[in-house]
Amino acid sequence: MSEIYKLAKEQYAACGIDAEAALAKLERIPVSVHCWQGDDVIGFDGGGALSGGIQTTGNYPARARNFEELKSDIRKAFSLMPGTKRLNLHANYAILDGDKVDRNEYAPKHFAPWVKFAKELGLAGIDFNPTMFSHKMVKDGLTLSSPDESVRKFWVEHCKASIKISEYLADEMGTPTLMNIWIPDGFKDVPADRLTPRLRLKKSLDEILATGYDRNKVIIAVESKVFGIGVESYTVGNNEFYQNYAAKNNICCLLDNGHYHPLEYVSDKIPALLAFYDKVALHVTRGVRWDSDHVVLFEDELKEIAKEIVRNDATDKVLIGLDYFDASINRLSAWVTGQRAMQKALLYALLIDHEALKKLQDNADFTALMVKQEEVKTLPFGAVWQEYLDRQGLKEDYLTTIREYERQIIKERV
Ligand code: RNT
Ligand code: ZN
């Protein structure tokens, strides 16, 4: 235990905070780390260029081009991430090994190599996403809401196959798998009909859920969005549609903090949903002016999100996942920076005496509430963070390790 941490611990104790308890709790909160930061959301199934109104920008060298390279990058990046980690996979990362099947026929066996890898790394579980973009069956920008029955059915089948795969992942890993449905469906310009596409999406979701699955193993979530590139005027799966669908069908909502108007805050939506739902899933990202999926940083809204999770005693109700993709900087560094930012925000929230602050609010002592909330900001947070890393054999500096690795892979990946 470092001297600086001992002093910090005392200072926190004087404010009514148990730093040891915070450290112990933080280590157990799972964060699902997305595989797609490693290769700019391209995947292995040759679906085609990234589509669906999302975009990676940048040409940083040495992107992982195949399973071996991505595994190697994940191994290195994950070794620099503290805490409990899950792996978040997209269906287009299937290991097909020459199998001539399309996404509607993907099966558990296509993910068995990922399971083996996740076990090797000692991960806490695997989450899953059907991939309904970057594929020839996305017709006129539509998938589950397509008026073309063969298109709609194809994606329904893909989601049903994804449920089976999710169930398999849960069985193998021993923890429930979050299966998140996000579709890019929408229109660039003023639609003539906003209702019928939503009714078709509703029908598709009904058909998918009719599959029957073990709700203790698979948690199905729906991810809403306000707009995408080229889909600016109308999104079929918007917030109101999915929140109502999820409530009526007893499934989960996934909140991506890049998917709302910039003046709407996911930190405020979490407690609203916790009043009604047993689970709330998150995609933590950082939108700069739009849903740009910049690397997550230790910033105010992230702290606010973490506070809502911690002070509502919801660390096992809010399923935290990361969702960003930056191709303009070293991809491993992007990964680690974002994951550590999430961990820092959780630690920051764990080092606050929420009960005392809640009391001040209930007593309408807003003067003291403001003063006390300001006080928290200059407590020696850095010393506790350092101790957290130390105890897991990690250092604040991850860049040196990443630079060394980079020198080696740049030579290999030309
Ligand atoms: C897109 C959504 C979606 C994707 C990933 C790749 O706007 O955020 O979650 O980013 O599924
Ligand atoms: Zn997302």
C-alpha cells in the first residue's frame, strides 16, 4: 500500500467514505468491451464496406485483419485494462472457416473459437449482437422494417440464429448474455409513411421473440437511435418505439449515449428506466457534435452516468458496454483509454457519500448540497486510482507497452 494512498484513504474516511470498499466493489463491476474497436467494425464475414449510417474515420496503420490478429490485439489491450471484463461480439465476427453460410444460418459452432479465447483470458462472459448492416440483404437501407418480405424474413432469421448463439455463449461462459438488437433502418428525407415501417419492425420483433429462449440466459435489448448518416430524417427504431416495445414485451432497453439529441442526457434516462425495468443496458460512447463514436474519456457526463449506476445501487442492474471506434489513433490505445475512463468514472462515483448528499436534497438544503458536491471534486482521487491499478499489477502508463507492441505488429502487418 503506497504512502500516498494511505493519506488519501484517511482523507476520504474523514468525508465518510470507505476507499477500501470502493476498490473492492469496482473490481467486481463487469464492463463489456466491444471487439469492433479493433478492426474499424469490419468483421470477418466479408459483408462489405461499413454501412448503416455509422462511420469510422482515420487511417491509422496496422488494423487487425483477421481472427489471429484481432485475438492478439485483444489479448494485449485487455491485459492493460483493470477490473472485470466481458467481451462484446458482433455476428459478423463469426469464424466461418470455409463454411458457406449466410448470416441467417450462423450457428454456435461459428463462435466456439471465441469462447475458447474468452475462457483463456478468464473473461466474465460474452455479449452478442446480430449484425444488420454491411450486408447485401440491407435493402434500401432497411432490414427488420423492410417492405420486401424476403429481406425482412432474412433478418428475422438472423436474429433468431443470434438468440441460439447467445444461449450457447451464456451456457459456455456461465453468465447471461446480453443480445442487443440495433438496426440502421430509416430515411434520408421526409417520409410518406412513418407508421407502417414501425409496424413491420414490431411484427419482426414479435416473430424473433416467439423463438422462445431462456430469459435467465439471454437478455434481449433494443437500441434506439435518433438519426444516422444518410438517415437523417427518420429512424424506424426511435426511442419511443423501443421503450414501449420493451415495456410491453418485458425485454430490455439499451441506451447509447450517442443516440439522443445533444441536450438529452443518458445519465437522466437511467434512473427513469430503473423505475420500471429490472435491467438497463448501456452503450457508452462519446459523441462529438453527432453520434461520432469518439473514444470514451473521463468527462462530466460519464461521471454522471456512473453516479446514477452507483447511487441507485444498480451495479448489477445496469449492464455496461462500450461502443466507440476510432481509426485515427492507435486502436489498442483507444480501447484501453475508453475502458479505463469507464473504470475511473465508476471509482469516482464509488468515492462519494451519496447517502449524505441525498439527505441534503431531501432536507432541501441546496446550499450545503452544492458545497459538498464541489468538495468531492478535489479529493485525492488519483491516489486511489493508482492503488487500484497497483493491486492489479498495472501502471498508469500503458502507452509504452502499446508502443512496443505497435513496433512489432507494424512490421508484420504490411
Ligand atoms: C450504431 C449503434 C450500434 C453500433 C454497434 C457496432 O449507431 O451504436 O450499437 O455502434 O452495434
Ligand atoms: Zn451503440
